[in-house]
Amino acid sequence: MHGIVKGRRVDWSGIFLYVFLTGFGLLMLLPLVYMASTSLKPVSELFLFPPRFLVDHPTLMNFRDLLLITGTSFVPFSRYIFNSIVVSGLIVAGGIVISAMAAFPLAKHNMPFRGAIFNMVVLSLMFSPMVLQIPQYLLISRSGLMNHYLALILPYLAAPVGMFLMTQFLRQIPDALLEAARIDGASEWKVLWSVIMPMLKPAIATFALFSFIQAWNDPYPAMVYTTKEDMKTLPLAIQTISGGAGVIARVGTFAAASFLMIIPTIAVFVITQRLVLQTMAHSGLKE
Amino acid sequence: MNLKMKLSIRVRHMLEGYIFILPWIVGFLLFMAIPLGRSFYYAFHRLEPSEHGLVATFVGFTYFRQAFTTDVDFLPLLQKTMTAMVTQVPLILVFAMFSALLLNKASRGKVFFRGVFFLPVIIASGAILRELLDQGAAKLPIFVQYDLFRKLAFFIPEQILEPVLEYADSLTLVMWDSGVQILIFLAGLQTISPILYEAAKCDGATKWEVFWKITFPMIMPMILVNTLFSIVNSFTKTDNHVMNHLMNIVFRNNDYGYGSAIGWLYFLFIFIVLGIIFLIFRKSMATAEGRA
């Protein structure tokens, strides 16, 4: 609609706008470009000083090495990918169902302690997770869940963020809709699945995006709750590839691994981004 | 079925509500409330492993005293995170607001730019970000490559130049940290009704006036949300020094009691900072509402 050039007069503010956006955008892209170019660098270029930003002779060696190194060790790389997908997938799916189930009565049912429960949620948003780390670890290790997928999933299911977002979002849905469904004979369970869930879609998308990024990237649970190599998730495995003394030669492999790791998160963002912005506008964050 | 009929509709409604919340509450109690209580208990006890599991002996405030008197790392690290927070949060807010304003104006390539600005949130995860920082990716390459420091040193005294350049160095970090804030601002900007802008235009307001009299007051709540979010984020980031210190205490030295004590001290500290922010904003929120 508004082109850069209106008639014959040059629209300076439009040009200014796009120059700035592109400039900042490039700065934002730097880490990704750096990672991509590092992952393509041959060994001869990896350790140049001063370090070069772009690659001169791109090669796919690092990706091949990644498969080779991890292929010769006793756990194949695909196992880490599988673990990560299972854990993050279940955290996101379970989190959505549990949070939606809890948000529904909190927003729409009139019952005692409703306010208290909601305040508890808001307060727990402020807790830094670190205070909880120690007892959570003791709890898991005592209950014998160590080295089990459940240990990586269960502690993250009851997410205060998801609950908060969904409750705020649900409050804007008119009661009349729910009444209509009830009069037509729908049970509460049916109301939740056929009326609430579809309307909650934007909030669900936002929560899915955040919790997926969180779960996918966090090496902490695997580091603490697992001791066996074949239960590790991707972020922890990548840390192991890069970490420790004497593995300097794997910088390129590391870059390749991290590069592969971002791809799913970008995919999730692209899928959810339209819905995400909708929720932010309506979630009542402004109150 | 029989039982169901006897209950009144109201009670049934309530019961159904509780059943729906139940899974969440169970998870919350098990993995948040109980651990929180336990860690509070541990903070006052010395924990020693024995054949009966961990044995706790009451030590009172010893650990809290230890944090302030014997631990040489805790206070300096706390101060370091505090300075990082004070310098970075305002920068993040200004940058996020500026970017959001620009993004809101853009009509072409909206989705693309939005994605680009959100990208760092996706990449900036613990493991990868830390590795990139180690490799010096956060430093703007211009300062090193073109020897800017020595060239500038001719004109500006070194004592001033050094902190300024350090500040500029952390700018990239600031930008990468502001993805979520940009999204929140953007959402806030989109809720402002265009009628207000039209009215201002009819009354002959300049763009500068429109920003300060309409846009700024209208997104005041978003500024509060963003400030809180940035502060909590800067305190709980994976590369936060106090967090690392705590991890070391707990998982290298296996000192659960002392770790819990420090965790609680840190939490209290964050809580006080957030409280101050709330107090500051309450005043400006009130004036903003009065104007609307």
C-alpha cells in the first residue's frame, strides 16, 4: 500500500525505516551466520588468527565428522536426537493438556480458592528455578526415576507460564458460548475439547513455542537426572562434544551439531508465529 | 449416576472444576511447592550422607552467616550480576521499544523481519550461546579487526575510551537478549486504537508529540511487564555468575545445605529488586491511567 516512493517525492522515513530494520536484522543474524560459516569451515580455516567471519573454502567435512565421531562411539548420534524429540514432544503435549485443563475452571468456573490458586501461579512465575534444583534432584533420585524418560518429563509438565497465559486468554471468551454448549447437552469434558481448545489455539501456540524452545535447548535435566550415555538429550550431547580438555579439534563439529540443533526450533517458530502474536495482543498482559 | 443426581448443580460444577485442575495441582505440589519447602528446610540444616540416606542436623543461621562472611565469591558475584543487570536492562528496553516501533511500521516483509528479530531467542540457548561467547562471537568484530581502539585513543583519553568500548561490546548481547521483549512491545503497539492517532493528527500533533502523548502512555503496562521479564531473565540466565557458583557448590562440593541457603538469599534479593521496580512503576502507572 505505502510504497517507498509516493508519486515523485521520495519517502525518506520509509527508506530510513528499512535501512534500520535491515541493519539491525543483519546484526541479529550474525550469530546464525557465524555458526553456519564455522560449520562449513575446513580445519585449515578454523584456527586462523584473527578469526575470519566468513568461510573461504566451504566443505561438508564437519557434518561428516559429526556422524563419524558419534558413530564410532558406543551411542549413535541419532539416539540423542530421538531422546530429545521424545522428551520435548511429551513435555509440550502434556504441558498443553494439563495447563488447558487447569485453566478452564480457573477462568470459567465459580468455586472457592480460585483466586488463591491463581495467585499461587503468578507468584511461582517469579521463583528462580535454581532454588528448586536440589530438592527436585533428591526427589527424583529417591523415587528411583533416575535414567528414565519420566525423570526428564514429569518435573516440567505443570508449567506456570502456560497456565497463566491460557487463563488470561480464556477470560476474554464470552460465557454465553459455554452456556450454549451446555444447554445443547455437552458435558464439561466435551466443552473443554470442542469449545475451549479450538478457541485457545493462539495461547496454545505461544505456550508450545516457549516450552519447546525451553525443553529442546535445556541441557540441565539430562545432566542431572541421567547418568547413562544412551539417555542423554541433544543439548547435553553437544556440550560433551565440545567440552573438556583435549577436544579442541572438534570446534567445527560442534558448530555443525549446534547448527543442526536450531533447525527444529526455527521450524516451530515459523509454524506458530502468526498465532503467537495474536495471543500476546489479547492475553491481557496489559492489565 | 445415583450419587450424581443427588448433588446440586452448583456442587457438581465445582467438583468438575477441581477434577480438571487436579493434575496441574499435583504436578505443582510435587515438583514446585514441596521442593521449595524442602530447600527452605535444608537451608537451616547440615546434610550428611549415611547408610540411612541423608541425615539432617540443625545448624540455624550458620549458612546464611557463611555466605556473607566466609564465602569470598558470593558477594562479589552478586555485585557483578547486579551491575550487569543495571546496565543491560535499560538498554534492552530502549532497544526493544525502538525495534518494535520500526517493526510495527514495516508493511513489507513483516513476517521475515519479525522472524529475524526473534531468532536470537531461539539460538541463545544455554549450551550454544556460551560456546559462541567463548569464541568471542558477542564482540563486534569491527573493534578488533580495524584496530579501532588505538585509532580512537588518539582523540579520546584511554580512561574514558575503555569503558565506552566495553559497553559497546556488550551491545550485541543486549540485542540478542531482547527478542521476547520486542514481541511483547509489538503486541502492545497493535492494541492501540488507530482512532487515537487519527484524532491527534486532526489536532495537528507532530509525530514526536504523538509518541510521547499517545504511544508511550499506552504501552506503559508493557514496559512494566518487559522490565520485570528482563530482570528475572538476567538473574536466571545460564551464564549468570551466581547461578554457576550455586551449581558448583551443589554438584561439585555436594553441599546441599549451603546451596539451598544461597539459593534462598538470591531469591530474596531478586524479590526485593522486583518489589522496588513495582513501587517505581505504580506511580507512573497511576499517572498514565489518570491521563487516559
